[in-house]
Amino acid sequence: MATIPPHEDSRFGLRRQVRLTGPLRLDSGAMLGPVDIAYETYGAMNADRSNAILICHALTMDQYVASEHPVTGKPGWWWRLVGEGKPIDPARHFIVCANVIGSCLGSSGPASIDPATGEPYAMRFPVITIADMVRAQAMLLDHLGVDRLATVIGGSMGGMQALTWPTLFPDRVESCIVIASTARHSAQNIAFHEVGRQAIMADPNWRGGDYYADGVTPGAGLAVARMAAHITYLSEAGLTEKFGRRLQGRNAKTFGFDADFQVESYLRHQGLSFVERFDANSYLYITRAMDYYDIAEDHGGSLARAFTASKARFCLVSFDTDWLYPTAESRVIVHALHASGAQASFVELSSPFGHDAFLLECPELNRVVDGFLKGGRA
Amino acid sequence: MATIPPHEDSRFGLRRQVRLTGPLRLDSGAMLGPVDIAYETYGAMNADRSNAILICHALTMDQYVASEHPVTGKPGWWWRLVGEGKPIDPARHFIVCANVIGSCLGSSGPASIDPATGEPYAMRFPVITIADMVRAQAMLLDHLGVDRLATVIGGSMGGMQALTWPTLFPDRVESCIVIASTARHSAQNIAFHEVGRQAIMADPNWRGGDYYADGVTPGAGLAVARMAAHITYLSEAGLTEKFGRRLQGRNAKTFGFDADFQVESYLRHQGLSFVERFDANSYLYITRAMDYYDIAEDHGGSLARAFTASKARFCLVSFDTDWLYPTAESRVIVHALHASGAQASFVELSSPFGHDAFLLECPELNRVVDGFLKGGRA
């Protein structure tokens, strides 16, 4: 096991990457090794090793949960929830956030070198699942000497990982916070992802995924995929409030095909800026993992049965304008948890921001997370 | 004015195309001429010329409202509502349905020959609006000797045209039926269309729209556009009921990127089959027309004011699972109509089929339309 030396972040936290020999046995049956994991940590483990919190990230996010993104220069994606004086605080918690396998921010993914060929895996990277991401995180925690998690927490795909944790490692999770998420991907969820994948694969620069050598990437297809997905992250009311039918620039229709409406310009920007920070093949692999995700399916069709060995406390949060993973999906989880005998609290928060609410200004979310975390230590 | 001779359809109705010299002055200020209009008629005008019904079609539909589509061989798209013994019946009504300008089924559109160059217009075709489509229909009715419409009816974009008719030609419309539609395109509506347009324009075969010469069309981009749009035509519950997470073929995950889930295969099929019957440039032009659509905007911001000169009766229908043009949009129209002093009835129907419900089995829709049409003759 060779550890690449950590280097200090400019703000706080440690930027690290570790190469674990593994191999990791995946749900597909394939073996992945070595397993690179890029991660950030904040704070320090306490004496009784009881303050570790694992934060799981969403589809296009990364390990920079509370530190500056190296490409975009933006603050950590959950700075509102994680940081000094925040509900998850490095002064009290040992915080770990790792880039999921399949991604492109330093953990093993399609852009990684396949040791068998010395070339990037591209589409020869094995198809992974949400459970595989969790197993890789467990390998990282082994490496860090973290036996038990005080809490595992995540929103959206991060919530899928958080919810999977106690099903795979019931003895390692004391509490679990699942925000704006679901226990299985619905037909509509799969459909939107399939549009994105088809957009990428339709781009002639995709070339079956083998585009790493010359750096000519399927950016146009990836941008379209991002645009389609981005609409699902916002609420209809939020879009109307933010953009309505307002026109660009000189406030007149051009009777052409440029971005006349502000919402068109905004979407195009979302697509283009995404291409600069994300790998198209990783987008294929991670959306596939999400589509395969169905915790009940892996437990004979019973979601409750998945949690019978767990002793964790659960906290579920949904947002009223989230139509990607609507409140009903969280209710399904809560009912199953109660049926399994687990302690589970649930709150639907009100927000105009749709699915993206978990990343945006929402003081109630901070209060709920803070209360749940402190309730565990009372 | 040269009329191309009509020829009999194999079933019933007349398949016709007319070249009107025009020119038609468009909302953009451009002049379009000649104006080709392909249309179907069913039934005959009665003695007092009081039985004419104009049916307006949706984005990707056509004039074959109740007769076989020449490319797909499928029955007319509204055969459930239009035909012998149906609410709109050629035995009683003189029924007209015309392909909208901008489309590709015989009416003037980007694939038409530009008389100035002798080449297809492609993206040199002028940008059109919903009102322009209506003005071209009015030219056709002039040609056919139809002064007044007993009814103008349409669903989705057809409803936009139907609702626009009494605002432009208040003396020519006795009643108006608007189904699953809206008085303006919302930011979310525009956003989904923009994804489709970007998918088409990102296809290298699009070539700025000049792809007619060699027949190599931007099919991949158009298929992605159709897939994204198609999701918005269905309800989440409908998709779940129809497909859920059911797998293809041997009922096992392949851990690859083929269409594992039935919903993926279905969407891919929708995309591919659409490419065979529709022109990508027409898709750009018609979605643009829909995005520009806002009746209130054209009347100083007041929707009610648009109808002050109208004496028409109105019938509005929405579907409870339609999230593309939800019931709230129909309510806005009804309130404006009432404010303008118009007689307007409104019903929200229950259907599992989302926006597509107006095209699918819905006996209540037939009863509502039948009752409204007969109420007018009592």
C-alpha cells in the first residue's frame, strides 16, 4: 500500500490521494485494483475514535466538500453545512470526504491508467454500483483507521451512498443522514440519465470512450447531457422566479436561434462550464451506477429487510419542490426503516430551489442536521 | 394561385396541397411567399357554411388527423376524436387540418425551396411564431371559402394556435377548444426546448442547417432532442406503471451501456423512429415558435385584453398528470377569459398519461368535446 504524500490545502483540510492495492470485488464480479482514492479530511480523530463523519458526494461533485475546488476555484460545495461554526465542524468532528470511484477528481475511474495495458481504461473500466462506491470508501476508512462512523451523510447520490452504508456495514454506522434522495432510481430518473448518455455517445468525439490520447473530448454531447440534467435539479417555480421569460441584452426577440431568453443563456453556460471540470466517460459510469441503484432489489424486494442488521439512527430530509427525488421517495424509506425497527426521523423542508436546495441557502437544513448530530451525543 | 390537384386518400378525406402566392407578412417583419400549405379535409361544407371545424396540430404532428400517415402508415393522430361516429364527425362537420408552416409534411418550412436561390431555405427560412401559423391557416380558409369557424380546436401546440385564433380573427371564430395547453411558454418549457435545439446543433451533420443536398441529416442530435422532449410528455407515475425498473430480455443487468432497462430501449426507439419522419430544422423552427409564444406579451401584458374583441365560447381542458402544461396554466386562461367577459368552461380530467393524455384513450375527453360542440347547436 503506497500512500502519495499529503500536501496542505491553501485554506484548511488535507488534500490526499491513496493507492490501495485491493483488489476490490465489484457487484459485476469484476476485480478492481489498484484502487486510487482521492479525499479530503478536516479536523482530527478524538481519543475514543468516536467523532468520524463521512460525507458522500453527489453525481458531479467531489471531495472538496469544504475546501476550494482546484479547477473552478469555487469554495467547497457544502461550505454552508461543513466548516468552523457549522453543524459539521472540524473543531469537533474528524471529517472525511472521498471522490467516488468512477469519477474523475483523483479516484479510480475511466480516465485512470489500466495496469493491464498502461493506457486509460476508458470504457474498459468496469461498470460500478453505488454499493461499490461504498465498499471503496470502507477501504479508505480501513486505511485511515476509522472503525466506526458517528455519522454518514449525503444528499442526492450522496444520500444513496449514505443509505447503503448501514446495509453493507451495519456495525460501522451509528447514524445516517439522507437528504433529497431515494432508495431506488425510478423509470423517469433512468430516462433522464439515458438522454444524457445518448447525447454523449452521439458526439463523434466520444469515439467509444477512447478520446484521452488527443484531448479532443465529447464536450458538445456532455454539455447537452448537463443541460438536460440541470433542468431536473431546479423547480419549475424556481426557474420562473429566476428567469421567467426575460430576454437577454437589448430586451427584444432576435427572431433567430441565439440565446434570446436568459434561461437559454444560463443553461448553455451550465453545459459549457461543466465540460471544463468533468469527464464524459465518468458521467456515463456514475449515471449508470445511479440507475442500477435499488436497495430493495438487492434484498429480495424488501427495503425493510436491508436494514435488519443495522442499529443506526436515521434522519431523512426532503424538499417540497424537489421533483427529481420527491418527498414520496423519502417517505418510502422512512416506512421501511420503521418496519425494520430502526429509529428514523423525517422532515420535509420548504424551499423554492427544487432538488438543488440541499446545496443552497437553507437555514432549516442546518438546524435539522445540527439537532440530529447533537441529539446523538446528548 | 396555383392549386395542386387533390387526390383521394385510401380511406377517407382529401389529401391536398395548395400554393398561395401571399406573401405572408410574419411577426418578424419578413415576408414569406409563396406559402405552401398541405392539408386534409373531411366531410363537406353545409348550405349555410356553418359547420367548419379547424383542427390545429401539435409540435411533431401533421395534417393527417384522421387518415393514415404516409410515412409511418399509422392511423390519424386524433382518430379517437375525429371520424365517423366521433365527436368531430365528417358526416356533420367540414373538417380542415393543415400542416403548420415551419413544419416538413408539405407546408412551407426550412426544407422548402427558397425562390430567391432555388435551394432549400434551411436556416434562411424566416423564424415564425404561433400567430404566423394561424395567419397561414387563415389564408388557407380564405382559399377554401371558409369565412367563419364553428370551432377551432387543438391540443398542446394545437391549443396555442386555437387560443390565438380569436385574438387575431375575432369575427371568424364561434367557439374554441384548448386542450392540455397554455397561454405562454414558461422558463422550464423554454429550457427543455433549448436542450433539444442544442442537441441538434451539436450534431456535426447539422452543418448550420445545410444538410439537404446529401441527405446526411443530424439524426443523432434530433433523436436526443426527441428523447428529452418525450420524457416531458409522460407522467412519472405513467412511466413507473409502464416500465418501472423492468429489465430487457434475459432480465439481468449486463453491467454495460446497452439498453438494460425497458424504459431505455423505449426512449431510444422513440428517438430513432422520430428521425425517420421529421426534419431537424423544422424541429428548431417550431420549438422556437413555441418559446416565443406569450399571448399576454403581445397585448401589453394583459391576457384578458387579447380577447376583448372575441365573441367566441371557450372550452378549456387540462389533465391532472400533465406537468408540461399543468392545470394551473389552463386556469390562468380561464380567469383571463372570464375577466374579458367571455363564456368559458373548464374541466381538469384525470388520466395516468401525463401531457400525452390528449392523444390517448380518454372517453371523458370525447364526452367533453361532444357536449361542448352540441351545446353550441342547441
